[in-house]
Amino acid sequence: MVNGLTRTFDLDDYFVDPEGDTITYTAHTNIYTDVVSIGEGNVLTVTGGHATAGEDSVVTVTITASDGQGEQLTHTFVVTTRASNDAPKITLVESGTIAVGASVFE
């Protein structure tokens, strides 16, 4: 993922209770709690973030599905947010005078 990119997943498409019990979900991360959330309709939202120039962000996410009858299942995955690849920048030199034949880069 990249910073700011959001993906959603309907958890009911991935978890099934064999007895047909209603499943409730929780999501936990090892760091950066704003990376995942579970909203209305059991929709998991994953948002890329916290990568800095030259350094990716890696967050471990654990989803717990509970059937309300004492049974639960956990699934863990990793969200990696890639550092952005910004365009090169130039630092302009202050105005001044340079002699003919001289180099600015000396």
C-alpha cells in the first residue's frame, strides 16, 4: 500500500460460522491503531500510513472472529506501507555573481 490509500473488505465474505451463529469481529494492531477499523456491516477498512521517505511502515494486524457461543478464530496478516518516491528537489542558490568560465558547482 501507499500512504493514504484505503482498502475495504467485507469480513463476512471471509469468515463463516458452521452453525450459522452471528459473528462479531475485533481488530488489533501491534502499532499504529489508525491503520485498521471495523465499521458497520462488518467492513474492515485498512489505510496505508506512517511510511516516511526511504522507510516502509510494517504493521501486524490480528482479526478475531467470535460466534458468541465461546468459540473464536484469529487471523493475522501484515500491512506494509511503502515509502513514497518523491521527485528530486532543487535548492536554489542565492543570487550572486560568477566569473565567465567559472563553475557554479566548485
